[in-house]
Amino acid sequence: MLAIQFDCFGGPEVLTPVELPSPVPGPEEVLITVEAVGVNFADTHQTDGSYPMADSFPLIPGSEVVGRTPDGRRVLARVTGGYAQQVVARQSAVVEIPEELPAAQALALLMQGLTAWHLLRTAARLREGEAVVVHAAAGGVGSLAVQLAREFGAGRVLAQVSSPAKAELALRLGADAVVEYPLERKADVVLDAGGGPLFGPALHSLAPFGRLVTYGNASRAGFPQVDPALLHQLGVSVVGFRLRHALAAPGATSGPLKELFGLVAEGRLKPVTGASYPLTEARRAHEDLLARRTTGKVVLVP
């Protein structure tokens, strides 16, 4: 089978197409022939070594696929080594999906949809009427977070984006306004995927008892030091979030996914699907993602 592999840390250039034997499922596992693979920002961190990992080289990135099982079921699955024509998944990590649901939409609801849901519900503990600022509001997580914040009762949903086209998309998804720092009015929640230069201004733009939820370092600029005395002075908090911690709780996957699929079926949540690349062009997909040339859910197709 064809797979995308890397044997040293680096940028997109380390991603290499290779031919490998098909994987063999073990007990409580199922073989999946892949229809589409989701591309996440986390994949770029895995590739450059900025996420701690215990695995040894060579490695195949990718954590989510849509595909078909040997008995013909069309499924969405959390996996390891997803950038491949075939993968194995734990039976418990497989969800059957309708034939008519586009693969990119289904993939948007898995890692990115669960991230957006848990950012608002679990980390930020969003309350009715609160003002929310979503950084990278046209991206995979951000585009869902804008819609879910409105769905969950936010009073104002504000978008922070990097281009006029992305601003237009965020407004179309339901954001009340596109903003830059400093804000005219304080916010109760900020969802920050970037770290770097936006972190400080976002922190100072929180109302008392506001929460800045940090869930990524897309800027690759690192995180500024957080002074507890400043938090005391401002009366705010910083919440660190990683999806794997959230998913460790019972029901943290099945319940939110059921809600997300229901919202899509009712037309109240519209996953934004972006570019689709051949699996062999995984390098280009990562380049475009890192250069902010993408919006919504990016996928690879074997």
C-alpha cells in the first residue's frame, strides 16, 4: 500500500511517499480501506517534533480517517498512522456514518469538532450571554467554534482572522464582527490556537473572571511567560487545553459526537470543507496549512 512516512523531524519536506505492507488488525481491531484522511495542525507539530512522542522512527502521521471496513461499513475512525491507503483502528474508535455524508464533513467533526466542543464546554465553561473571541476563526477548529459558540448561547461571537476572505467566511458562519486587539469591549472567553504575539493582547482584553483557553502554538513563536501577579491584577485565568486529556473522560467522545452529528443533520452546524489533496501531495498540504493558505477542513485522498 501507499503511505506517507518521515524518518526525521523537520518541515513538510520530510514527508515521503513509500510502499509498505498492508497492516494486519489485531484483537479488537478492524482494517479500514481509506477514502479520505483528515489533515490537522497537530500533524505538523508531530512532523517537526514539537509534540512530545514516545514512538520511534519511521513514523506515519495522521489521526483520523473515513473509509470502509471489510464487511462494507462506511466509518469514521480515530487512528494512528492515518496517511495511508489502509489503516487499522480499535473497534471502540470506529463510528459508522451515512453514505451521503461527505468525507471531509465527517472528518471535520472528529478531531476538530471535538476540539471546538470541548474548548467551549469543558475548558471555557461558556455561560449564556458571554462574549467569545475565536482566533483563526476560518480554520478547521475556529470555523466550528464560531458556530458552536452561537449554538451554546454566546451573547457575542467575535472573529480574529488573517485575511479579508477569511473575515468574510467568519461573518458568514455567524460571527458578529471581525476584531483586532485592543478590543473595544472586553471579552469573557478567548480561544487561542496561535500563542505568540496574540497571547498578551488577548489576555489584557478579558473582562474580570474571563478565561483565555490556549490550545496550540500555530504561530511557532512559543508562549510568553504568564505572571500570576498579572492574573491576580486582571482577575482572569489561563486554561491550557489538549484534546487527549478531554477524551480520557467517560463519554467525552460519543456524547459530543452525537450532538455534533445531530446539529449537522438539522442544518444548524455547517462544517467548512477546504482543499483536497492526493495522498502523494501531503507535503504540499502541510506547506499550505502552515502558510495560512487553507480554510476549513483539509483532507488527503489516497
